[in-house]
Amino acid sequence: MRALTMFFLLVALMGSAFSQSASDAVRIVENEMGVGARAQAMGGAYTALADDYTAIYWNPAGLASIKSSQFFGEVSHLNYGNQALFQGQVTDESQNYTRLRSLGFAFPLPARRGSMVVALGYNRVKDFDQNLVFSGFNRNSNGLGFEFDGAEVLFDRDVYQSETVSDEGSLDQWSLGFGIALSPNFTAGVTLNIWSGQDDYQFTFFQEDRDNIYNQMPGDFRSYLLNQTLKTDYQAVGVKVGGMFHLAEGIRVGGAIGFPVTFNVNETFASNDLIVFDNDDEDAADLGAGEFEYDVKTPLHFDAGAAFSNDRITLSGSIRYRDWAQTRFDVPDNFLGDDDYVALFEENNVIRQNYRATLQYNIGGEILLPGVNGKLRAGYGYYPSPLDNVSSDQDKEYITGGMGFMVDRYVSLDITYIYGSWKQSSEDVYTPGGTLEDITVNKFLVGLTYRF
């Protein structure tokens, strides 16, 4: 074995995978999809239509429409496909994820007039699940270098490179909701959410001298392998309030406000690498592990919607406004002199300059299927990118459809399919030149409601 002490010249490269960035703060609640097979089959246009347990998420005022106690449960199956283009080479990769999405109860309370309903349960409102695999021959320099006997030895260009990135986790809400009819035509509600979540991130970078360019000792490198892991835990408490008006027979409008939420974020990270030389010598290193804690304040959002329904059809639309530029890293006063936390202030400036307010919109409808005691549903959801001055290709679009059936007088079954697509570009310090990703998602939801 070669008795060498090798280390990365550019220490910043080693820390970059664990440094907190503007995108890390924004992604916490970005692309939050919500719950409910019926709601999502209608494109997520549920702010003015919510009249079941899932109103605890969409608009708690809708809870007051529930006439009998109900239990709700839901599962999902996601196929996440990523076609990545790197240095002219295309790599297709897909992963499947099956999850419990929701479990909850709603109970009407005794009332002298109108209605009062309380609900509680667990809801998985956002998936972190995603994957990325790519490889190709890169002539660009990534600055990778080592030091031997006081001299710099580079292993930085004209090499074959590959990366594998895996993300698994969710952002969940443990919710207690309350809805009340304040008049024959107006209901109001509030939901208290205890947010929790976990994201397990795995990163592998591999670089190989396939053309045998690096063949002079001590720089006779064959390959370099880097493994990094990051486990992130999220905790927060939030409140959402809503109202719903019955304007006329079959016509409703609704609105809700989700107040700003401050997430406590705890990260645990570890990293190691392996260098292999042409003569089969190896040099492995544990690059360290650690823990870092910080807070992120996410901006409030406004939901508004309108719905029309009669005995045969239901039509609904909704919008959500959120100013992503108001996302902030929140640094305690006693850490203002710490270099790691000072960097978070710099990222706050990046957020102000590079992120924008967005208006998400959702539309959907359902129609009665005569003779089968069921309904056919369809919808569309548009989720603009929070980044300013980017191509519309990076906006997320979802086409949805599904069916609902009354199995008997107590049990209803809802089945939903969601197709989504968008593009995104990414670049890190290891693979200069960047990657263009073409992403598609196929998700199936199955929800069961038991009324008693």
C-alpha cells in the first residue's frame, strides 16, 4: 500500500454538499400537494369545495359541512422518473415509493343550532422522494486536487464522471381542526398543525481516468469516489384559518390563510472518500461527521376558491398566493458572530434577489355516473417555479383524474391518478457544465371513507 497522506485542496468543495443554501430553505414547503384522493383528482381545487375530513388541510371551514362522524385513510404509490442529460449522454432512472398519506377522524359535536365539527389526524402533505443518476465524459475542470510533499497534484479534467443522488422522506402534519356554522350561509374554521418531517439524502460522486491521462507518480490516479449522507429533521407549529360562504343554491366561495411557520431544522451529516491509483494502491479517508441546527421561516399563503355543484356535476377552481422572497433563515442573536450562521444571512440576500411571488392555480370537476353510484373526476394544477427569471419549462404541471364509488351506505372508495412533468437544471462543484433533468411523476392514490 502507498503510504501517502492525501487531502482535498479545495476544502470548500467538501463542505458544499452540507452548506445551507437559499434552495434548501425554499424547498421545505415548495410543491406541497396536500391530501385527499377526491381533492387531488379534481386538480387540488378544493378550497371552496372541502366538505369531508380533508378540509382539515384545505379549508377548515369546510369541516362544518360534515353531518356524520367519519374515518378517513389514504395510501399512495409514486413513480418518479428522471431523464438526465450530462455532457451529451442521457441517463434514465426511475424509483417507486409506496406511502401512507393520511389517517384521521371527524366528529360532529352536539349543537343547539348550526353545526360544530372537530377533526384530528395525520397527513403527509409533501414528498421529498426523488432521484437523479447521470454519467458522462467531462473535459471541464472541477478543481479537484491533492497535496503531496508540498506540491499540488491535480485530478480535475478529461475524466469520466458519474453521480447518484437519492432523496427519501416527507413533510407531515399532525392536525387538530375545528369548524363551526356561524350563520346559515357562513362557516369558519381553524386548524392547528404540528409539523414534522425527515429527509434522508444520499450522494455518491465517482471520477475515473479512463484515458490514462494521469499516469505519472504521485499523480497516477485511476479513480476517486466520494460518499456523503445527510439526514434532516424538521419540526414546527402552524395555524390555518378559513371561511366559506354559500352564496346561492349550489354556489360556494371560500378562502383560507396559512400563517408563517418557523421550522427548526436539524442536520446530521457524514462523508468519506477513496482514491485508487494505477498500481492498485488505495487511500481511504473519513472526511468527518457533524450536526448543524438552524431555523427557517416560511411565508404565509393565501388560498381562495369558488365552486358550483348540483345533482349531476361539480365544478371548482382555486388559487394559492405565496411570496417566496419572504422566506428567511432565522439566526439567534447569540450566534450572530458565528461564521456558519453569518453565511445564512448571505443566503437571505440570495432569496430576496432570486425568488419571487407565485400564483398557483387549480381547476377540476366531477360528474355523476348514472347507474353505478359513482362519480368521474378530472383536473389540472399549475405550480409556478419560485425562482425568478427562469424558463416556464421549470413550472410544474399536473393532470389528474379519478373515480369515486359508494361501496355501501357507509363506505366510499376514491381512486386517483396524477401525472406531472417539468424540467430543471442543476450544477454542483464536482460536475461543471451542469445537468438538464426532464422529470415525470406518476402517482396513484386510494382513499377510503367510513361514515358512522
